Amino acid sequence: MSESHQLIQAGVKRLHLLGRHGEALMRGYAGGRLSDEDFSPRGLEQLLAARVLWRSDNGDLRISHRLREFLAEMLQDEQRRENLDIQVEVNN
């Protein structure tokens, strides 16, 4: 198996993990709080192992800084696209 194939498979696996827990992750991103109960025990274990989630010193469950930045960038891009679509409609 080539190195690029392994990289692709690892990325696909990570994206599937994010997708399976997307709603809870987005609620945590929007509201800032997550609970163990938001995830199945296995899902929580996988998200922690993948460093998608981490625990603060006081035990709070948090979204990783990298995922938070990724989500912010994606949402900003989406908002820019929507604003461009509105501008095009207004100008037509």
C-alpha cells in the first residue's frame, strides 16, 4: 500500500469520525460546552484518541483548537459565499 493511499485512508477515517459526531461537535462549537453524554462511550474514546476533543485541567470536555479554527474558517467561507450570492441577486 502506497504512502499516499495510507494518507487518504487515514483522512477518510478521520472525516467519517467527524461526520458521525458532527451534530454534537457543532453544538459544542456554537455553545462552547460539551458533555460526555453527548457521545457514546466508544465515540468519546475515539474522539479523544484522535485529539478531536480534549479535557481541560478541571475535566471539561473541549473541541481541539485546530478543529475550532477549521470550523470557523469553513463557516466564514460559507458566509462569504452567501453574501456574494445576495450581491449578485441584488445587482440583477
